[in-house]
Amino acid sequence: AAKLKLPVDPGWETHAQWLLQNLPFNSQDESSLNYLVNCLPASCKVLVPQATALFQSVLQPGSRAHTTLANPNFWVIYGNYLTFTGRPLNEVVATLEKAAALAPTVPIYRINLAKGYIVTGNLPSAEKQIQALKRLNFLGHLDISIKQLNESLATARAHANDETPEAVDNSGSKVPR
């Protein structure tokens, strides 16, 4: 409705909150929530307050949204919501950590987490995720992803070294590292 510039029924938000809190999180819920979040930065900016309320209702202490919170895809969608609404990257990475913890053998969650660590400069943690991906790399199906992550990690390390300030000795003179 928002995308088509039609009136948005406030009852939809209440109903969506009830569904996410009381019923098992299913593929239709996942698809609908994902569509809503992906629409926010472009056509559905008007729904940011409703999306915020929806996520807050699921994440509130004492929420009965046990199956929703146990679904790693919910955390990916929530991470996208945080990204699209301009929240700090460390909050986004925290959602990726939850997704990876819920499904430690599903490579995409570790790939996303490694990317998040690289972007935020947590390079040792990115390396740990890449090592975990290598253990999951049966028959080479993750070779391309691992290669791309290693390249991104190398670039981030080189960039971090370029920005390392020169050391200063006791006399105040700059010395090369």
C-alpha cells in the first residue's frame, strides 16, 4: 500500500506484531518482513515508524516471539533494517553474529559476518570466520567466497597499515615502523 501511495491500515501493524509474537515464524512471514525492510530505503520510507515498532515488539524483553528470534533469517532481515535506518555498524554486525550462532554450519551467515567484521575493522574475527568457512568448504563449493573474503581482508589489512601513524620516540622524533 505504501509503495503504491495508498492508505496504510494501522491494523496491519498490530496484526503483524501479533503474528510474529504468537505464531511460528514461517517462510511467508520471512518474505513479507524482508519485502517491507527492502522497500524502506526507496518507496516505503513512510513505514519506518511502523517497521521500528514491529521490530521493537518482537525484541522486547518478555516477548513470546521465540520462533521468530530463533530464526537466523530474522536476524539478517533485522540487520538490513538497521542498515537502512542508519544505525551503527556494530549493531548490524551483532545481528549477523546472532544469525551465524543460530546456524553455524550455514555458510552464508558466516560469509556475511566476515564481511561485517572486515567493514568494521575487526580483522582477527573476520579471519576466524574465513577459517570456519574453510572447514565447511566441502568439494570446493565455497572457494570463490573464501577467495573474495581473503582479498577483502588483505585489502583491509593493507589499508589499516597505511593509516597506522608513525611511531614517535622519546625525543618526539618520528621513526619508521
